[in-house]
Amino acid sequence: MAHLLGAENLSISFGTRTILDGVSLGLEEGDRIGMVGRNGDGKSTLMGLLAERQRPDDGRVTRRRDVTVGYLDQTDVLDGDLTVGQAIVGDAADYEWASNARIRDVMSGLVQEVDWNAQVSSLSGGQKRRVALAKLLTGDDDVIMLDEPTNHLDVEGVAWLARHLKQRWRPSDGGLLVVTHDRWFLDEICTRTWEVHDAMVDPFDGGYAAYVLARAERDRMASVVEGKRQQLVKKELAWLRRGAPARTAKPKFRIEAANNLIADVPEPRDTLSLNKMATARLGKDVLDLENVSLTLGDTDLFRNITLRLAPGERLGLVGVNGAGKTTLLRLLNGDIEPTSGRLKRGKTVQTAVLSQEVKELDEVADQRVIEVIENEKRVFNVGGRELSAGQLVEQLGFSAQRQWTPVRELSGGERRRLQLLRLLVGEPNVLMLDEPTNDLDTDTLAAVEDVLDGWPGTLVVVSHDRYLLERVTDHQMALLGDGKLRGLPGGVDQYLELRGEALAANSQASTAARGSSQAARAAAAGASRPGGSSAASAPSGGGTATALAGSGASEAEKRAAKKDLTRIERQLSKLTAQAEKINAQMSDATQKSSGADFELIGELNAKLQAVAAEQEELEMQWLEASEILE
């Protein structure tokens, strides 16, 4: 494999703290590398150095002369005065970028629902992030570096990004370096993992699941006595081996070693015992939404939905942005009243909600971390063990020194951890978490999941993190933006299938609307002709479809229509393949080293227009045939 870029003896310090010390590594063609490590250990710093956005104190970054690097920072780097279109494709004309299949894919995957003419400054944080990511992916860089690309993406967006990155290059081409806390994403796209810790970088083969196994083996072989961290790693590994079928197939090597390593590790959750404890504390009734509808402004957010939460139930909620996931939590918590229907609440229910903004900590901003927890209680019973406030806080990643930090000085991830712990020590029996993984590193996520494993109450989690949903919830439900709540026996994969079907149906409806509009214009034109009407001038064949639909078609006509549909769909499939081939030829002609062949591009564009016209005509015939079958 050809070398793309690398580092030789990189060192960098901030103040008195050394972030990286003598790090040497390389990125080769075909590498898909995920970086993991605790918050603050230097993942983003290392990426910035490799992208040459920062300068090291010592050492150097090497890069092959012709290599180009695309870099997505965590910060907002877009010009707020530009429109969305200008920010992504600059001043390029529509026909210039629309002829590129990759750019069209990026547009539909990331910014389809963003106003093309809106100013960047008017967008939400999530929309800006999508636009910045789209701008990067429309380029043709040899190496792509992404720092937390899944932030602000929903489950569907994360799945699209993973699919795009897997298909972007041939397996032996290009290079990818990504920092993310989304463990499903790491497993899906990465073939290698770099762990950044203690000012050094350790490489591992494989994605996150393989990394967990290799790290546990490394710790065991080296006889590292890190009881808490090792137990968490082993418990995570136990879940990887015993969890969902899709997960157990990930690490294909050293299965016997893995089985031996986790032989003494209990199941992540004793579901039966937890349910018994939950029933004892909660009783039979928890929270029930019965035939609830909710209208906000002109939007019917929910229409006659029913949701019944059982004692000890662990429910994951997924859905498109704006479908009402957070609002559903507020309904369950009693913060808002439904337009119709009712919320039935058990007598012993005590709820707690972890919000996305964590503004609840503002009232204790001047207190220290340990003081916030001690205000609740000094001794806690967790999993049958008694822990002091300091031990409990340390279990969620606050070191002895960090426990005395004022709340106002905590990072976003630390604030989220502290508020979760604060909620848990209040001993609620219904816990609702709204995007709990934001700003948390993979080690902290494992610690949070370990705490939730032993918690016996009813749990509702809203998250785009597939790994977390599979790890801590027993079943999932979806909000698809149509006002309904659907069960997902097939998990997140089923949700993505439903979304794909919904998008296909919307696309078909849009095509039908265009066809109806064209037919109406044709009818109006025919009626305006002297001495004639649209019906009289319609060709014999497809022109009678509307009349047949109105009067009721015979069985013979319906059979013929079905044959027509099959034939038309087959022809449309061939035309789509032709269009893709022409687009590829146009792309090659544009990227010739000797300069673009404008004559060839013109010929190809004419062919593309002819194919498009033929597709439109066939779509009209498809609509007419389908009307006969209605």
C-alpha cells in the first residue's frame, strides 16, 4: 500500500500538560482508521496536527506530494453570509454539479431538507454541521479526516454517512481518519483503530468490537492491575459476545481466547431480577399514553398514539428530526398536556429526565462535583454494594482531583455525566434520557452503560447511537414524522427500511403530481384547439386510462395494465443504468489530465437529456396504467 501521510516523533504540550510525546504513525492507501480515547487525551489534537492545522512542538508531519486532505473540524467554519448552495458548491452552475453522481448522492443524503437559498447564518447548529459535511464530501480528496461527524445526525443520517464512506473509494484507495463516540459507526466503517492515551497512540486491527477484545487481551497479558477499567472492558466484551446476533459476528479471530476471558463475567443484565425489583418498587402501573393526540401550531405532531410502559421496561426511541421524540418524553413526564387523550400515571411513579441542554446544573454552578452528589446522599447501594459519594462519582470518570472542580468549569461531557449521576442518586423509578451520548467518549459510555445495567427501574432512551440502543434497551419504537408510533421488532435496521420505503413513496407521489400537472396542461391545450378537445385528440392506447378508471376497467384491461407496468418498470431500470453510465463518462471527460473535452461533454449531455425525456414519457405511461388498476 502506498503511503499517504504520517507523523515522525510528534510532541505537543499545552501549559504543563503533555498531550502527545514522540508519536510516530502512518496512514496508508486503503486505511479506514477510527480514533478512540478519553475526552481530553488528544484525539482532536492529533487529527489537527496530521491535517497540518496545528504545529507540533517537536517532530514533523510527512505527506506524499500529490495528496490532498479534507478536514471536518468540530467548530463552525462556514461563512454565515453565504447561501447553503454557495457554501457547498460555490458559484458552480446547477448543470455542472448535478451531472456528478457523487454530489447528487451527498445532497440527497445530507441537505435534502435544508433550504438551498437560506443564509448559513440562519441555520440551526445541526443544519450547519450537515452543510459543512456536505461541502467536504462533494470534494475529491485523497484523505478525509472527520472530527465527530455523527454529532447532530439522526440514525438515518449516520447510516447514510457510513454507507457513503464505504462506497466512496475502492478498498485499496483513499484514506479515512475519524474521531467519534458512535461505536456502531466505528464498527461499520473502520478496519483499524488508534487508541490515544497517556500521550501515546496504540494501534489495533479491526473496528471497535475487535479493539475491545484486543485491549482486554493486552491488559490481561501485561497483568495490568486496573480493576475498575478492566472490569468495564470485560463486561463490554461480554455483551459484544453475548449480545445481538449482528454484533457477535464482528470479531472473527481469537474466539476461544474471548470465551476464556469472559467466562467469569455475569450477563450484562439479570433481566428477571431487575424486573422483580422494578415491580416491587413501581407496582403494576407505570406510565400509559392512551389515544393521545397533540397539535402544536399548525402541526399534528401525534395522532391517537398509545404507549404503555411496564415495570422494568427498557424502551429505545428513534425517529426523524422534528418527529417529536423529545416532546414524547415531555408528555410522559407530564410537562405538557395532550390535545386529546390522556396520560395515566402510577401512584408510586417518580420520574427523572436527562435533557439535551443539561441546564438543570446552572443552579449549582458554583458548587463542586462531589458536593453536588453529597447534597443528595453520602452512601449509595449500587448492585448490592455500598459506595461512598466519592466512589460513585469516580465510577463515572471523575478522578479524585476532578471531583473538586466547580461545576461551571466542567466540559459538556462532564456536565452530562454529572447530571445523569445526580438523577440516579435521587432514586427515580422511571428514567428518561434524551440523547445521553452527546459529548461522551467511548470509555465513559461504557461506564454509563455499566451503571444503567444494574438500575432496576423503567428506562426510556431517545438516541441516534445504535450501539447504545442495542446495549441498554430491550426493544425499540419509531416516530416517522407521520404522527404515529410504530414498534420495531427488527430494531434499528427495520426503522431504516421503513424510512427507505417512506422516502420512496414520497418520491413516487412527487412523480405522480408532476405527471398529473403535465396531463392537466395537455388537456387544457387540447381543449383550446379550434373544433377539438383533449379527449378527441388523445392517442388511442394510453389516452383512455382516466375514463377507464372512472367507469371501472374490465379484468382483461387490468391484466393488460399489469403487463404494461412490468414492461415499463423494466425499461425505466435500463434507462436509469444508461443515465448512470453517461454521468460516469461525463465525469471522466471533465477530469482528463489534458483538460476537459467540451465537445464530448456536449454530446454526452445531449444523450442524457434524451434519456431523461424518454424516462418522463415512460413515467406518464406508468401512471396511466396504474390508474387502470386503482
